[in-house]
Amino acid sequence: MKTKNIITVLLLAIILASCAPAVTAILPTETAIPSSTFTPVPPTLTVVPTSTPENIQASVDTPCSGCLTVIPTSTPENIADAKDLSKWIDDYVHAYGGKVMVNNVEMDSSQLTNEVKANSDSFLQVKQINGSNFSFFVVNGVPLAIRESNDKQWQEMTLKTLGRLNNIVIGGMVEKYPNTEKIYREFDGGLINSNIWTTGKNGVNGDLDFSYENFQLEYSKQFGYLPSNNILDSILWGAYLPSGFDSFTKEQAIAWMEKYITSIMEKHKNTIGAYIVVNEASFNDNLKKKIGSEYIKLAFQIARKVNPDAFLIYNQTDNHDPEGKFVNDTAQVGNELYSEGLIDAVGIQGHMVYDNVTVRIPKQEQIKQILDRYKAPLVLTEFDVDLSFLSGTTLEKQILQATMYANLTGACLDTKRCERIYFFGAFPDKNSWFVLSQNEPNAQATLWDDNSQRKAAFYAIVQVLYEHVP
């Protein structure tokens, strides 16, 4: 009897064992890891319930609910293995004359590349931004490449990437010249130049000619600029008015101005979201002579009525420097317009033209003190630095230029009210308005040299933006 009972129990155990579900763990090692204590550490392993994700196929050997399958994931690219590492370093070193000091050692691009490959960790920094981890490849405080935690490949650093991380728009003057597409991909928005006011052939009573604006907008489509990030520069500029304006009475001038503003803003309602409504209002501009200083407020009242959602800018020149001619005007007029809800920002043109022998170049702290006088948000609208009147070698002047670019950018960001930064062109240096319109062949005013290579000023801007990433 006892023998039969024992045999029965053994048979029952065998049957139960054969019915139990099999548990399969797919591991890249031979060591078994209890599922209750396993913690996934990217990028080595990812643990997922086989029964939950529809896009992950469970093992045919794991039909039971709740069984775990451990799936290896691909490893993020090491910066030393990035295919464009040498190019990023070449571009950076080229901007400083072919050699840079790194850790108190002078290096050319080949030496720096070898150093990065040998000691890559010392060139990496990680920042947590909006809940995501970003890795940066940094040389001398300048980020040359970026990789988000979810990305596998390193990407070249661009102005618009750092702009987005700072929650500001980086843009540039739109003009089509050969081999400039890469430059325009640095931006998130376009500065659309208007030449309506120079179309003298039509006069005040003629049809408006939008062909130039349409050309710029069409060209910029390939770069994916949002309409809200495009700025029209500008609607009213008292120094340039259509022929026949001088014959108007004050009432006729106001009527023309209202029709003019309305026509332009309605035309571009779906393609341009920001407008410099009044540009460079001066003490003797023709609008002020005909209508009076009240034309400025009236123009913004009209613009606000035409498109309440548009971003409206009062733009002025020479208003960033302690000795700037229009600092007081910008503070008085801009603050009044902003307090009445008629503008969304004050425009700081940012044309920096200095003689470093006889003229004091303002420091970042001095510029910020001026910008703090303006209560409205700030937009750098026509940012460039003319080298025509600076002394020294080409590299020495470009290093000084980089400092000036950095000072104004840093001061604007330090105010916590800097919403947009737009660089003036056209690009690169040889297409600058200083060269083509002002007969200054040595201006070298942009961030890119004649061959569209990044200059020291570019990397100075990148460094300042990086330092301000929250």
C-alpha cells in the first residue's frame, strides 16, 4: 500500500512539472540575474514585459503572462568614433588661425583630434534640460557637438539648436547667394527685407510690389522657418518713402499710412508673424516732419488693429552703447509704447562699428546697463560687427570682433528678456551689406568668412549661448 502511494505521488509530480510554463531569459552574459533585483542600465540592457508592448514580439518559449524578456540595445556613439569629429575640430581650429591652446598646450587640428580620441571623457559635459539629458562635446568652453539621451549619433552644434535650448529664436537676413544653404540652416527664422518703400516707380498711389518679399519667403521655405519666426524689416522707415509723399497734407499722409500698413500686414498674415512697424524714427525723418512725432504711436495702433496676434517691434539704431545716440529715444518711446500694449519688443539693431584706437569698445556689463533701461522684451534685429576701422592683423581683428559679438549677446541674454537674435548679412562676409552697399570691402562683418567657414565670432556666440543654457 505504501509503495503504491509513493508511486502515485511521483507520477503526480511528474505530470505537474510537465505542465508548468517555461521561463526563458535572453541575456548577453552567462550569469543568471533574478528578475526581482535586476535594474536596467542603458545602453546595455532594457527589460520589457513580453505581454505588454505590441511592437515587441515575445519569445515563443514564454507563453506565460508576466514573463520578462531582456533585450540588448545598441550602444550610443562614442565621441571618439563620430564620423565628423575631425571636421568639427578642423573648423574650430581654422577659426583661430590653425592653432589653439588646450590645457595650456598649443595644438593644431590633428593634435587636438588625437587628444580627443585618447581622452574623450575629459571633453564631455552633461546637462539636464527640461527633464532630458544632453551630452556636449566641449573644447575650451565651446560646444562643437551635441547628443540627446535618446539619440545614438553625435550632431554638429548649430546656432538654432542652442537657441532652442535657451528658448529664444536665432535668425538671419534672407538673401540668396551661391553656397549659403548651410548657413541658413543655422537659423530658425528669417529677417525679410522689405523694399516696398524704395519702389519709387509706383509712387504713393501705385500698386505695392511684393516681389522681393515673396522671393525671400519662397527661398526660405526649404529651411523650415515658421511664419511666426519671420520678421519683416520694415514697414515704415521715415528716411525712405515713396515718391509723391511730400505733396501730402497731414491728413492725407495719415490716410496713406493706414492703408499702407494694412495692405502689407494683410498680405503677409500667413507668412510673417513679426513686424518692425517703425524703423529708425529720427528727429528729422519725413514722417515726423509731415505728421509729427505722434505718427509712431498711430502706426502701432493701426498695426495692432490689423493683426492683434502679430509680434510688433519698435526698432532703433545705435541704442546698445552707453554713448549711443538713440538710447534715450528708445527708452522714452519704447517704454511708453510697451506700457500701452502697442509693442511686443524693442529692437536693438546691433550694428557695431568701432575704431579700437580712439573709441572705447563697450563691455558686456556696460551694455546690459543700457538694455536694462528698456522695459519691453528685446530683439537683436540687425546684428553685425564691422572690422573696417579696427587695427591689427586679420586674426587679431577677428578675435576682437568675437569679443564684441559675445558682449552684446551676453548682455542681451543676461537681461532675461532677450527673445530673438537675428544676424544681418547677407552672408558670408563678401556679401555683407557693408561690402555691397557701403563700399567697405574689409568689413568682414558676419560670422562666416568669404568661403562660408565659421569665424571666431561664431564660436564666441556659441559659447555664450551654451553658458546661458538653463
